[in-house]
Amino acid sequence: MPLRAACVCLLLLATTGAYGQEQPGSRHVTGKQGAAGAQVLINEVNTDQYPRVQIFATVLKDGVPLRGLGAADFRVREDEVDQEPLTVAPQLPPLSVVLTLDTSGSMAKRMQAAQAAAMRFLDTLGGGDSAQVVTFAREVRRLTAMSTDRQAVREAIGRAVARGDTALYDALYDSIGLVRERAGRKAIVLLSDGVDDDGTGKPLSKHTMQDVVGLARDINVPIYILGLGTEIDEAGLAAVAEATGGLYFKAPQASDLQALYQTIGAQLAGQYAITYTSSLPADGSERRVDLTAQEVTASKAYKAAGGSGTAAAENPRARGADAPCYDAAAMESLDAKLRKITDRYAKGLLASTERDRQQRQLVNELDHLMAQGSGTAACLQQQLGLVYTLYNGGLITSVQRDASRKVLHAKLHDGCLTLATDVPPIAKCLKLMHGTYEQGFIDSTQRDASRQVLWQALHELLVARARADTEIDQAFDVVKQLYEQGLITSVQRDETRRALSEK
């Protein structure tokens, strides 16, 4: 078996067999290439309006997007059931793309070429497409919000400075989270010249490759990866790209980047939007979609709406700010089932393996219910509290608690980042994270990670805006108050003070 294919297989086994065996409904994605040079990639399966399903796919001929195909040129099957009729949209919906740039120290000599290539990539986007810039070294930083303002994005790319180690998988995980609520097409485009490393040969990221692939599958977003140079984890990066419906490109030299960025841009612009109404019931099951074109078939899996305990999934207001935090009736039912399992195990009526199996299944339902509720900060805090109530009651394990906590904290963190454009909302988010930590809902590592990113945004705003003496004094007061409230550290306070003093 070729090395790349072997890596993908191992990665899929690692992510889908987390409980000791591969699950038959595991999500997967394969893109196949025919002997004549044709290649089909299912980049995304969009089910925002289920049972209406929209596939965003790329058909390549010798690496170049094949144009001019119509509905008659495609065949779609779900779990071996043909889906008809198909329509191919004459115009693609807007694209939301996150440009994730490695700014670790090893990129210093290559940064100028990388910045120029990333800026040129923006020229491949359509007028309604949006882009966002994320950089990573030891910390992951969001330089812009998702925006159609090309000039603002270019300026952000130009401000990137190379220094530090490489939190590669944290950067990918955070980038994926940024497109969680974006409608239409989505993509992550990553550039890196190294491996996930803290400078001593050990992984730096809190998230793993499996975390990244799992989240990308849940959100159904493809990851395109540019591996620069020779000191890269090529097998791992290629596995991530292929497992999510994207592609991996190797750039031996920085001078190769511009052409490769252009190739990715052309492929995204050349996608087909293939739409159909699923003939299968809304039962919450995993589905395998097979797309055939040019006598080549590609496959990808998605989870249908509906199913037991997921009534909120069919509610079009489910993710709105006025939606409930979760379906209370469904949650009561889950709580009762968890208690019954715990009681039966305590009475010796269930073996530990069967208890664990049933418990895992119910925790998956719990996570799905959380995902369907409102994503407001208040609701996320309430959901975190519910997870701890279940844990304190002995109904879920510490591992399951921490897994749910990680997902909910990531949503809270990402929501705060979208508001981090002015001093008052940043201060409010710092208080929110501190309060959530004091309640015991997140751990100190999660609090500190969010605090560092929020403080960095605050620091840059205060320093940039403080020009007159009165503005500088006001900025000093803000920093003092946040420190006295325990919302920033003395190191963070002193660094902002020094920068303000130099003004």
C-alpha cells in the first residue's frame, strides 16, 4: 500500500476506533483518480436545509478543474440508493475561507514570499467570497474577522512576523471552528514548513491530528495544505487533507507557493454545486454519499438530521440567539437513561463493558443536543454547568466530561474572538472566561489560552489607539482595572504598560 494511503487508513482507524473498535457508521472521505487522469473530490456535503442536500465537489483532469459538466454527467447515491433528480447550480454560493499561516521562527527567511503568495490567492476569490487570516507559532492568533474586504485581509497578512515554535494542530482546530456557523461553501487553506513542536521535539498543541479531523468532519469542511520545504510531517499533513476532502501540495521552495496557491484558488472556484432532495428518512443516521463523474467515484459521509432526542435539529431557529439552550424534554430523557444505566451497573445487572457502551451512546446524544441549542455565551455556560452536574452525579466519566467541556469551551472561545474588535467586549469576554473558570466549568489551561488571545487583541487595540496623553492615561487605567480584577496576569499587564510608556 502506498505510504499516503496507509497514513489515511491509520488516521481513520485512530479517529473512528476511539473505543477499541471501528464503528460501522464511521465518517470517512475518499477521493479517487481514474486511469485517464480524472479525479473526483467531494469537498463538502451541506445539509443546512435537510432533506435538501448540496454537494460541493471538484472534478479534475490532470490536476485542472474540468468545466462544463451538467446534471446528466453526475450520479449520486446515498447508502447505495440513487438520488434523483439532480441539479447543478449555474452559480456557486459564496465561499468562506480561512488562510492559516505558519509564522514560527523557521519561516523567517520565507515569510516575504509566503505573504506575497497568500495575497495573490485573494485574487482568485469571487466578489461575494470572504476570507479570514489566522497565524500560528507558539500561540494561535486571529488577525482579522471573516471579511470581504480584500485590502484589510492583505494588510493583516503583511503584518505577520515569524518567531517562536509551532502549534500546528491547535491552529487547524481553531481555524475550523471559525467556519462552524458559516453558510455556503467553506475551506481551510494551511501553509506550514514544520511539524507540531514545542522546540524540544515534543508536540506543542493541546489538540491532536485526530481532534482536527474529527472536527473537520463534523463541520464538513475541506482542508487544503501547503507543505513548504523538507522538514515537514508530510505524511501527517497529507492524511489530514485527504481525510477531510481537501488536497495536500508539496512546495520544495518558497518560490513554488504562488503557483500552488493559485492552483487551490482555481479548484475552489471550479467546484460544482450539486443539489438533490434526499429520499432517505430524517433519522439521524450516518450516510455515505457516492458521487460518480467521468467514470470515477468519490465517497464522503455525513450525519442526517433527526433521530431520537434531536427534535431541535429540525427547528430552523435552533441555532438562533432566541433558541433554547437545549431541548429540556430530550435532556430529561437522557438523564433518566443515564441514571438507569448507573443503577443497573451498581446492582450487578450490567457488565462494565456494556455499561460503558450504553453510556458512550447516550453521551453522543448529549453532545448532539448541546450542538443544536443556542450558541450564546449564557447558554454555553449553562451547558457546561449541566455537563458538570452529570459528572458530579456519577452519570458520566471524567474523560467524557472533559471531551464535552473541550467542545463547549472552544465554542465559547470562538464566540469571544468574533467580538474582540473593541475594548468593552474584550473586557466582558475576559470576565466571562474568568467566571466560567471560577465556577469550575473550564480548567486553568483553557482559561489561560483564551485569556492570552483576548489580552493580545486588547493590547494591540490599546497601543494602536492611544495617541494623546489622555488616551494613554485611559489605557493605563483599563490595564490596571483588569489586573486588579484578576482578568490578566502581571506579565500581560507589564507588557502593555511598557508599550504604552513608549508612546
